[in-house]
Amino acid sequence: MSSSAPKVLEVRDLKVSFTVDTGRLFRHDYHTIKAVDGVSFDVHRGEILGIVGESGCGKSTLARAILGLVKAEAGEVAWLGQDLLSLDEEAFRKKRRDIQMVFQDPSGSLDPRMTVGEIIAEPLRTFHPHMSELQVAERVRGMMQMVGLLPDQINRYPHEFSGGQCQRVGIARALVVNPQLVVCDEPVSALDVSIQAQIVNLLKDLQKKLNLSLIFIAHDLSVVRHVSDRVMVMYLGQVMELADRDQIYLEPKHPYTQALIESVPIPDPVLERARARRALQGDIPSPLHPPTGCVFSTRCPFADAMCVQKRPSLEATAQGSQVACHHFRELTERQASLEAAQSADQAGEAEHG
Ligand SMILES: Nc1ncnc2c1ncn2[C@@H]1O[C@H](COP(=O)(O)OP(=O)(O)O)[C@@H](O)[C@H]1O
Ligand code: SF4
Ligand SMILES: [Mg+2]
């Protein structure tokens, strides 16, 4: 991919809230959870966008809002330039063929009473009602082969398959109608570590072969590292940073992104101690009572009075990435001079030692 490829999906200031009742017995106590709170991003043709953030930060709600599975209260979702949120149900359903989803829990998201052949064929029957039985069966067998399943297993039931195989069924079902964008919501989180790489590689191969755009959601930066062209980091319903993959991993600018990267352990005690200073402290705040100002302020080692008062907007950096932090410029400069001083020290030591 490159960001010079045309945009297929444009999401602008998207907001999704839920009302929850935390009261007991006869006393109601209603609260609003801003699950997605003003999220904006684009997806380009043939691009893989990774979306990362701790559990509860709104990744699934964002995915579901894009597909119209949950109602957005504000904002825009445009597919190939056309706003989806203003479409009526029938028009939206037709567009839905272009955008398909792969779910987190492979076994749980497949109907246990249907054979895998019927499961994969279901979207075909919805979107291509005039296809003959023979054509449907042929297409389903072709899809099974493409995702690494044996076409002879077409009449088996989901419970006869392993978790990894069930996810292959989920992927075949998503791809059977030739979508242009596939939203994968933590497609490997429920799988054994040994199987995860196989499914990630399968998705990556299919993306390349079919020139798909992919949104790949994970709660962990290490999973999306190898597949994403760009990565968007979310926290409590908001975007903290959006950058090219290498920039996110090598030069993270937002204190939260830095903390996420620091929390991946490395087997070197000295480096590990240095990293621990920047690692993530404390728990994620309750979405029922999010912090004022910057949502990350309660865990950020650099928070000051302004951070508690004012929400930072997502700003463009000189490198073309976007960061939501009042102080990212000073922090980046400070980090650069610290690194320069360290390497001067090391050079000095080498000369004297
Ligand atoms: N149907 C719902 N009703 C009420 N709250 C919800 C619902 N779905 C999600 N939430 C809340 O919205 C927030 C975001 O959830 P979710 O999108 O599932 O996050 P993630 O996928 O990042 O783990 C969480 O606080 C979650 O509890
Ligand atoms: S705005 Fe303030 S609290 Fe938020 S990430 Fe930046 S420095 Fe930390
Ligand atoms: Mg989720």
C-alpha cells in the first residue's frame, strides 16, 4: 500500500454512546458511556490499518458502527465518497456487500446448527439470490480452498473444527461476496498462540492476492506489527496517535503509545529498568467516569494542569502522522536531546575504555 492510493473509507468525528443503568433494584442510576468519542481516520485501497488499544477502549464499537451494526449518534462514515449513515436500511444493506467483518470469537460467531458450507454460502444467498445451487456450491468450495480448508468438509458442522479452522470459515464467509474492505475484530485473540501466526499470515496473503483493504483490530501492538501499513492507537474511545507502522514502533510520539511499546518485555535487565520508567502505570479509568481534559491524563507521567482541563485535538506532525497530546512537540525534542546525550556518553566511554 501507500497513502497515495485512493481513499475507500473516510470516518469523521464518529461518536457512539451507550446508556447504562448502574442502579440496583428500584433505583435507576443512568450513565452515558462514550464508547467512540470523536474518531476520524481514512482507509486507502489495498491498505492494512491496524487499530490497537486496551480492552474496552471502543475498538469493537467503532468496527460495528462502520458496518451499521450499532447506531452512531454523530459523525460521518463515507464509503467511496458516499455517506453511509444517512442511507436507508435497504441502501445500506446493498453497500454492506463491499464491507465485511471477521469476528473475534470464531466458534461463537458461527451458527452451530448450520454446516460450514451453509455458513459460508449465507452472504451469497443474501446478495446474489439468483445464483444457482451449483454455482453457490462451486463458489463455496473455491473459498474453502482459498482459506486452507478441505472442500470435502463442506457438510461438516462448526463443532467438528478447531478454533483456527473455525476462523478460516469466518474468513471465507467474509470474503465470499468479494468485499473491498474487511474489518477484522481481534481475529486471533481467541486462538492459541501457535495458531495465531497462521491466521495472521493467511489474512495478509489474502489481502495481497485480492488487493483488499483491511482493518485489523488487536489489543496488543505486537500482533499488528507485522501486518499493518499504518497503526491507529485508541484510548477510552479516542484516537491518541495514527502513524505509519515504522514510525509508531520506532518513534512513538504519544506518551500512551510509548507506554504500550515499553510494556512489551525485552530480555535485557538494564534496558528493561530504563524502560520501566516510561511503562504504563495504574488501571484504565472507568468509562463511566472518564478523566476531564486529556483522557490519558490520570496515567500520564507528563500530565500538567492544561492536560486536566483541555482535551487535546489530533494534530498533524512534521512526519505526516497525527498525535493527540498538548506536549508531544516538547516531549519529542526532549527525547531527541536525551538520546543525543546518551550516544555522546557512549562514544566517550568507548574512547576511554
Ligand atoms: N451494548 C453495549 N451496551 C453498553 N455498553 C457497551 C455496549 N457495548 C460496548 N459497551 C461499552 O463501550 C465501551 C467500549 O467497548 P468495546 O467497543 O467493546 O471495546 P473494545 O472492543 O475496545 O474492547 C466499553 O466501556 C463497553 O463496556
Ligand atoms: S495531553 Fe498531557 S496528559 Fe495527555 S498525553 Fe499529552 S502530556 Fe500526557
Ligand atoms: Mg472488542
